[in-house]
Amino acid sequence: YHRPIATEFAARLGASLRPVRMAKQQNGHDCGVFMLEATRELARRLAQEPRLRRESLHLDNLVADRQALQERLARI
């Protein structure tokens, strides 16, 4: 469903799509929090310079923390 959008976005960035492993959320109500945390962590890793090509972008150990997200958003 999202692949065409992701493909176009990657092309505009001059990037390529690669599958990564990602932890699964542990409940049925934090999907938004989980995706925001995953996006934040992935962006943080991609922004690091210099970044080794071998460095993993996998998010196997991602933990969604609703309280931490609320505190970050409250500071904005």
C-alpha cells in the first residue's frame, strides 16, 4: 500500500529502499507513538555524520515511550 509513496520519496532524496528489521509494538493502542519513535530514531541515525555503510538501521530494540513523547511534544 505505501510502497509507491515510499519509492517516490526515496527517489526525490536520491536514496534507495531497503528492508529493515523493526520491533513490534506490544499493545493495540500505541501504534502512532511507535511509528513516531521509529521515525525519530531512524532520522537520528541517518543524520549522523560520518555514517558507516555497514551501520545497521534496524530498529529491533525500539521501545515506544508514550510519556517521553508527550514530554518532548510539550516542550515544542
